[in-house]
Amino acid sequence: MRQRGVKYRQWAIGELITRDHSEILYGGVQLHASSHIPEGSEKQMTLVFIGLYHPDGAMIFEECYGTWCDSHAEAITWATDMAKSKLVTSP
């Protein structure tokens, strides 16, 4: 089970439509990405959450970002790429 941090709890409070993506990376590292796209006709900022966790569920990294993605699929791809780059640059 993942050991969630403050960033995830702040993220999970929202009541927007969410799409999730999880995958297991090299060495058993767990990646979790989520997107919130606000409803409405005007283009609005897409909110994304990324989390990286050790195989035992201990948190490596969690963060929330805003980006200008047009779809959940685009936002999840952006978040997944960002998470993988954080894994490469994390100590």
C-alpha cells in the first residue's frame, strides 16, 4: 500500500472528474498520475498529481502541477513523463 503524503491529501479533496494512471517502473518503483480537468467551455488549467513510491509503498516524491492540457489522456502523458524525469533526477 502506498504511504501517501500531504500533497496527495490536498489533491484528493477536490470534487472534479479525475482520471488515474498507475504503472510499475524499473526496480518495482510505483508511479501514480492523476488529472483533474475543470468542466466548462473556456480553456482552463488542468491539474495533475504525480507520485513515485518505493516497491514497499514508501513515498519517494509527490507533487501537484497545473498545465494546459486539452484532455485527460494528454494530461496523464504529461504527468507520467514529468514523474519519470523526477525519478531520474531524485537523489
